[in-house]
Amino acid sequence: MQENLTKLPNFHGLQKNAIRLVLLAMLGLFFPITHWAQVGKIKTVVIDAGHGGHDPGCHGAHNNEKEVCLSMALKLGALIKERYPEIKVIYTRTTDVFVELAERASIANRNNADLFICIHANAGSTTAYGSETYVLGLHRTDAQQKVAERENASINLEDDKGAKYRSYDLTPDGIIALQFQLAVFHRQSIMFAELIQKEFKQIGRYDRGVKQAGFLVLYKTTMPSVLIETAFLPNPTEEKLIGSAEGQQKMARSIFEAFVKYKNATEDKMVSGKTQVTTNNQSKPSETKPSKPVELPIETKKEPGLIFRVQIETSSQRLAHNSSNFKGLEIFEYQDNTLYKYCSGQFPNDLQGAKNYKNELIQKGFTHAFVVAFLDGERISIEKAIKLAEKN
């Protein structure tokens, strides 16, 4: 069936793209899911310093991309280790060696990483400036495509001259299909990328935005993954920033601050709709007092059978179901250890219906909404839920 998608009649414009998207959305349920992102502890982070060895990357007047990227990667890892000694930090390289693009992703997959961070420097004119962060996706401009092509060109330096990547489907259909297969990872990648860009903006960097392109190094990763173009090396001012130890530390610190916020958000540290963030230079925000809770036992809404819902909120204190946080939605509440979690929607044996509703809620402002599943009122993994749904 997937082959048939590539043989659609050759007509132009939005009609063709719309049909492809609809058909690929229908296919979304049938792709094998090797790993599904769940809210939980971040245990392992893989940091990838771009290029290396006989692949110098782009150049400035005094610095190579491979050198400044390695320095920023090591500094970022040190910050994470210092603040979170329980987190395992793995580098794709710690010295000036060449690592194939496929192997970089394999390192992350083999170690069951919860986050993959690629650090690069940008090429361009001597007047180009700013920082941008990429996730795997479809490029929207020629400039975005050129960035991916330049970073992907490292495969020409591999022993097989890139033969192993011939199976990578970087066509629009192939990338859209992959995004459906790993939808949660894609959304979390965008979330982390947005946090990185916000932190860069805080230190005065020009925000070039969150973008998408077909990076080979991100193609095989099975976790949230980003590629950061920190600065333009050909620009003397930009080179001065990431070519100095002080500037490298500044950039690494910004990525770290974004990591802290991402970690808090994905580990359910959400209080009254606001993420608790405590960093070395930030104080803990005061908590908003929740409305008086509705005095209903949590178990009263436990429906039998397989139910998909969309989780929109987590709180350390019980919230009223008519709280303004929920914007008038009908709410289902359940408790996970000491946390109260809130969902909306009810989709018996209907994962796709829940996905569609999740997208609606994201448009309404619930940016961290995600699909969860229950069996006879008890929370179960998405993997198990999908297998049960397929049997019905």
C-alpha cells in the first residue's frame, strides 16, 4: 500500500499533497512502533559533536566546526552531570575522531537514550548570523535544504561513500510516514527545539527559529532528537563567540537551561498549568493556589474496556474539574503516586480518534497534550493498548 502512495496521479498543487497526507494519516496506525515516548524520568542523554577527524565541517578564519562543536558538547555534558549526577551522559565522540552519521544514531539507540542532541556550527556568508534548531522533517525553503545537504555530505567521507543510506527514504512521503510512526518523539523534539531557541534569545542571539529538514543523523533515532546550528563560523563576530571558551560555555549553558525546562515538563513537574523550573540563575516560581477541588472520588469515572484519552495537565495538588486551566473541557482525573493527572476525551478502541482530538487540543493551547490509554480504568502503556486495539 505504501508503494501505491508514490504512484499517485501527477497532478499539481495542494490537492495532491492533501491526498497524500490523508492516506499517510490512515497508515499511521499500522506502522510498527519500536518505542513510544512516555512521561517519565530522563535517564540517558546522548550528545553528538558534529563532524570530527578527517571531516572538519565548515571553517571560520581561525576555527573548524569539528573543534568548536566538540568543546560545546563536552561543556554541555559537564553541566548536565554536575546538576543531575543520576543522568547518564554519553558522547558520540570525546576526541577528534571521525564517526559515521549512522553510527551516531546507533549509539543513541543502543543506549536507549531519552534525548539526542547534535551540536553544529553553520556555514554561510560572512554577514549571516543567528542560531537555529532543526528537527527531522520536510524543508520549507532552499536554505533549509542546503543546511541538511551540507551536514549530510559527511557520508562522502565514509568508507562506503554513503551506500548504507540508500535505504533512507527522505522523500516527502517517506518523512511524513516516519513522523506519523514516531509522532510523540517528533512533537517532543519540536518542544525541546523551541526551548533552546528561547534560551538563545535570552542571551541576545538572533532567533532564526525552529526548522525541519532531512538530516541523516536524525533519521534513525528512536527518541526526541534535535540538531542545533549554534552560529555562523564564516562571520567574524559569530566565530568570536563560539571560538572562545567563554562563548562556548555561554552557548552550552543556554542549551542546558533549555534541557532543564524540557526535563521538568516531560517528568510531570507541572503545577497549575505552569512548569516548575529551577536553574542555577533562576528562583523557583511561586505556585498558584488551585481552585477548591470537586469532591468526587477519583475512581467514579473508571469505564470498563480499552479507552484512549488525551492527557493535558499534571499537578502535585488536586484541581477542580471546573478550573479555568481546563477551559471548559470535560475532565477525567486519575492519580499516579503523588501526582494528579487530568485527561479529556473518551475514545473506546479508537487510537486515531484520540490522536485527532489531541491535535485539536494542541490548537486550543494545550501544547503538551499527548495520548494515554486505560484498560478497565487502569493506565496501560500505549504499546499494549495498540496491540489490544488491533485484536478488536
